[in-house]
Amino acid sequence: RLISAGFGGVDTGGKWYLNLGLGMLFSVFALSNLNAQAPGRPHVIAPDAVMGCTDESVILTAEYLELGETNSQLYEVTEIEYAPPFPFTGGTAVDATRDDSWSNVVNLPFDFCYFGEIYQAIQVGTNGQVTFNATYPVNQGGTNPWSFTASVPSPSLVNNAIFGVYMDIHPDPNNNPDTGEINYAFFGEYPARTLVVSFPEIPYFSCSNTDEFLLTSQIVLYETTNVIEVYVNRRDSGCSWRDGRAIIGIQNQNGTVGYTPPGRNTGDWAAEKEAWRFTPAGEDIFEFWWEDSEGNVVSTDRELEVFPQTADEWYKAVIEYEHCNGDIVREEDIAHIDIRPDFEVVLGRDRTACLGETVELTANLVPEPSSEVSYLW
């Protein structure tokens, strides 16, 4: 049947639909990399350090997320390594059973702060969006906008939304058994839980009769940090339908403020194995410091030069994040210092001597140390 329904009541053409039912699939699966450190989680890492026994000092360096509040509606967009921390398949299939529709409301097990507001629920759109409005009609074809020309930010696009990747796709496993199912899953424990929404191998609308045009992407939301990441395994360009328009980005509640990566606003672009992070960049919501083994604060700098006096000294890196709901989240890690010889003692070949003879032994240090060395035989 022909449906004429566009965003804001305006449409520039119709779409044909066949067998619009989308079955629901619930899967239980094991995740092998859950113990890996997902990049957007609250964390601090203080690697152990190695210093030579003739060195006077060593520099410790901590790695952590620098975060800001979202009230200022400022976000930093950075390209990150393509290393999806979660699988694209195996989650709960979204219950949007028609093309161009919205899922039922998905309740979050944690508070997520987005452009200055706290949310506990989302809706997933079958065209690659997630919105915090959570008020759209459910499972009604044509209510999820598929035709657009505007660029982020724009009130004519879905507001209060994450686009990753937003384009006219056609999930229809009833007609195409090779089509992946849009799915979502929750991972982790407080205060580092995540929501993962995946679009695995979804064909394009009007280009869905070939494997040449497929979308595989993923949106990840992190508890506490309010970080958003978009992973794109594959997004093909060249589909003539709707000029191949697609978006990666975010925008606020009324479509007046938004952010996109370079070259990923509305247009026909190709992407393969790329990832982007949207980090709140308002006033700092974190405090960082170093403590010695006695619990004394010794520095608030990321790098710390220390002068060990014993072989078992250690220092603790501590960070505290203030969540948008007022919770204080503390993470810490200990950096041990391993003192090792930075030279080898070489005595040469074994010697043979008769009783009463004198043999001279020489300790050669390779490489020769740069400072004075004392010897004990």
C-alpha cells in the first residue's frame, strides 16, 4: 500500500511497503569482552612504572576521562579508535514492527543527562535514531521520519535525538531473511552501566534488493559520564534514493544546538570501521589527585614525578565524578614502581687457579652507568 506521511505533515513522495510485520526475538547470550574497559565508562588507569636502580626519579602518568556538565549544551566531538566494546547482535529486538516506526519506550536502569536534562527512557527509531522524547506513537509506519533535507541542528529533524546513523533504512526480516534485527541491550553494573542500540546489516530502503547497500552501526550511552559513542562498521554511499542522505550527530530538545563529526552531516558519504565520541564539555564535573601510601595528597596533576627510596613504593590515582543527579562516583588505581637494574654485571669467563695463586676478578657493567656505583663482593 502507498503511504504518504512525512515529518511535520510534509512529504515529497510515497513509499511502497510489503509484509510490514517484524517478528520479536529475545536472545540470551554470553559476552566475552565484558571485562574489557569500555572507553566511555568512568575510570582512572595508573600504569605501573619501571625505573633503573641508578635513576633518581620516575614519572607516573594517569589516564582518565575529562568530563563537563551538560547544562551549557557544550559537547566535544572526537574520533576514537574503532573498537566496539559490545557485539552488534544478540540483544533484545526492538518491537517496532513496521518500517518507519518507533519502538515501545525502553526504560533505562540509570539516569542519563543530555543537554541539561535528566532522562530515564528512550525510544528507538527504525531509521537509525534514538530519542529521549519517548512520546511518539508506537509501531505506526510513517511516524518515524524517513525523508529529510535539513542538517544538524534543525527543528525539522527529530529533536532531542542521537543520530547513528540516521537514514532511510528498511529492516524487514520477514521479506529478507538475511536482514539483521535492530536490537538493544544493557551491560555492566553501577556506576558503569551502558545502553547499546545496534543496527546490524540493515538494508537501505529502495536499495534493499542487493548486498551492495547495508548499514551496520551502534549507539552506546554510558552511565555517570553521559558520554555517547557511535560506531560505524559499514555505511555505503551511492544509493540514489533520497540522494543517499545520512547523518551522524546529536541535537538538543528544540533542534537549535547540535553537533556532528566533520563530513558526517546530511549528505551521501561512505564510512567503514570508524567511531565518534560526544563528550559533555561544560564546567568540569571531576576532581583528580594522587595519594602516597600513607593517604597523603601529593599532586593534582595528571603526571607525577616521584623519588622512590625503597623498592616497594606505590602511589594511588583517584578521580571523583559528580553525576548530574548529584551522586559522587569514585574510581581509583594503584601505580606500583618496579626498580630494576639498568645494566648487566659481567665477570667474564670462569677461572682455574692452584692454591696460593692470585686471580684478579673485574666486574664490568654493561652498559656503563652514568652515575657512580659502589661495589660489594
